[in-house]
Amino acid sequence: MGEKHSIRGIDIHVDQHVNPGKPDVVFLHGFTGSTSTWRDAMNSLQNDFSVYAVDLIGHGKTSIPLDSSRYSMGEQIADLHCLFEKLGLSRFVIVGYSMGGRLALGYASQHPDNIGALILESASPGLQEEEESLARRASDASLAERIMKEGMEIFIDYWENIPLFRSQKTLPVEKQRAIRKERMTQTQIGLANSLQGFGTGSQPSYWKVLNKLGAPILLLTGELDAKFVAIAREMKKELPNASQVIVPHAGHAIHVEKPELFVTIVKEYLEGKTF
């Protein structure tokens, strides 16, 4: 069931299935994604949990402000905190994929008492060096300009062919079409502003605060996604209560490429945990 909530001057779209008395699990999608990416996982988990999926700013059915500064990490953390209060969530699990995982880490760093557990799928705490951040901001700005100049179809053609998503080429054609359809429902200005306001180079680095995150954290990465497998290994060294699962024959988007296994891993990880 989908609802829109007026939060800090924007409308945030949430898909939810409330199961009274069951633990609350919130899903945050990646760049070019939406709540629809979590539909199968939510259907599989809704008997055991109350499940919520959020369209992040500039994506899906949530508002698309024209000012890219409204997309910053600080603004989005504030949005989520108000949203969670409105939904009556006080201690819950966040499952964050890629961009959504970065936001989940940012939220947990500011509101640790609200976090029962984190499941971070193919996520990072940002970049460690300012030189890296500067280079990434320039790259994201260039890509944002390209989106505005060339349009969605050319950008999505490019995006679905970057090395990060190579493993998705082995998915059934119908699944690939569904992923493309979700990406094509986005807007030029929403994606461009998300890149400029909330790209990896624009956010604060959370590497130095990982050791303060005491909640249980699962770092979930695909075997074929070598970059994020390595990032997760480095994160695990800093986190006091983390475990890492590497999923065989999967790339960056495990919940898309191995949906049944993804749900099984989530269920097994959360089983017996109290929030």
C-alpha cells in the first residue's frame, strides 16, 4: 500500500505493509531505483515483519526539488528522521542498497538509538581522501550535465552498460526489461540533482565513525562485485558488531539478481534479534 507524507516541504512516497507486533524493516533503494525494486522482497517478508520502502528524494513518486542542495546527506537524514517519527517507528532495521546504504549509514551515525540493525547491500561509507572526493564530485557533475543534455534514454543506455551492472546481463530478458522500466520512470532533473547533491563525492565520509556504530550490521556483497567486496572487508575491520556475507555468482544488486537468496539471508540474519 502506497502513501505520500508531507515532510519538511516535500512529499515522500512510502510503500508499506504494517504487521502489528512484528519488527519494523525499512528499505532504501539505490540510484535510479524506487520502492518497486523491493516489491518481491517485501512480499516475502511481510508475514514476519512490518515492511516499509521509501522513494528517496528525486526518485519514484517522491518530490523532485529544483535545488540540488536539497538532496544533500544532511537534508535527507532530516527527512528520514521526520518521516520515521510520523510513521511511529522508534527502533527498526534499515536495509540500504548502494546509494540507500550510504544514507542508512549516515542516518545511523546521527540517530544510533533508533537502529536495531543495519543490512548494507553493496554500500560504502564514502571516500576517505579529499582528493578522491573532489575528483568524484567533478565526475558526478559531468554525468549530471550529460543527463540534462542527452536525455533519459541515452543516459540509461549508458548506465545499464557500466561494469558495475555487467552481471545483470545474464538475467532473464523479462527481468532486464523490468529493471530498465524502473530506471526509465525517473526524471532527468531528479537524477542530475541526486548526483550533484548526494553523490559519493558530495557526502561526508563516515569511515572515522564506523567504530561508534554498535548495532548489529550485516555487510552484504556479491562475489562478482570485487570493488564493494573489498570495501565491505575494510568496513568490517572498523565496525564493532558486523558480519559480512559474500553471495556467490552475484554482482552489485543482490536483491535483484538473487532475490530468493537475498530474502533468506535477511530472514536468517534478523532471526532471534530483539529490537
